[in-house]
Amino acid sequence: MIDEVLADQVAYYRRRAGEYDVTAYGGDIAAARAHIARLVAEMRPAGSVLEIACGTGLWTEALAVWADTVTAIDAAPEAVAIARDRVQLANVSFEVADVFSWDPGTCFDVIFFSAWLSHVPVSRFGRFWQLLESWLAGNGRVLFIDEHVDERGKEAYVAGQEEVVERRADGSTFRVIKNFVDPEELELRLRRMGWDCLIRRVSSRWVYGEARLVR
């Protein structure tokens, strides 16, 4: 079932790619860019950076200011096409890829993802962080932005499914994984897996996390 939901999740974001920026950022792209730039400046993502679930590239262009190189991946080709048009920089490369089956063939100093961790199924959480470990260079960092658990009430969960929500796009209904971030719970879980992690709230809706492997 999880594979089917994940396929539906990709289909949902493929369908929404053309209007995602308007709905996600309220149509004020300039304000979104400024806010993203401030957050990324605080992160200082130096060296080689992998961005997972890059979407339409707003975070990618901010990461590219600080990074030597950015490799940005997303499973939705329509979103990647928009991102490629938006971010035409020599130090940025894009790839359509499913993070669970992708092999980068290299390691990165920083791995970043925004609004992606909450889309990882509980059953694949451990596997996902194992992949990050295998892709991370020595003393590298994982940086992420996601929604606080206080936002859970806004979603319509499928009956009997604690992590599957229903969303609509172009008149069709899609199933999407949505596991909101409880900072204390996530920090504890990651520490048990060998990560040193600190998560803080950056707004009423969003949290920022930074994790390093304990070596």
C-alpha cells in the first residue's frame, strides 16, 4: 500500500507543479524569496550540497549562493522543468529521481530538504536516514525545514490511516503521506539512531532542524 500512496503523492505534485508557487507562497514570490534567503543565510550550506525534493527551485537558488555545487533532485519532472528554468547557474544541476532508489555515486557536505521529511512514511523513516548517512561526507550536516505537529489539524486524514491524507488537484483526489514534526519526539528518535540533532521553531508553522552523525 505504501508504494501506491507514494506513487499517488508524486502524481499529486506533478499535477500541482504549475501552480505550486502561487498556492504555497500566497502568490508573493518576492517575499518568499527574501524569507528563504534569510533562512539559508543562517544555515550557511557550504561545499557540495544535495537538495532532496527541490520542487520549483526557490530553495535551490538560495542554496546556490552559499554552496560550491548544488545537486537538486525531485520525483516530479514538471517541477524539475520549472526549477531548471528558474535556476540557470553553473554550480547547479538537476535530476528527476526517486530518493528511495537513487544512487548519487558521491557524497555531500550538506544534505537539505524543505517540506519533505513529513512526506516520508513511518515504515521508511529508518531507511531514509540510512541513505542520508551513506551520502554524507565526514562531518557533514543534514538541514531541513518542515511543518510543526501543531499544524496537523488542517489535514483530512484517511479513516484508519494515521499518516495518509487526502488532497485535491484539478478535480482529482490524491493520497499523500503527512507526518508532521514533533521536535522533541524527532530529536529523540534521531539520537537513538546515532544522530546529534537540534530542532527549533522558526515560525508558528515551521521548524528548522540540523543533524550530524555521532562519529
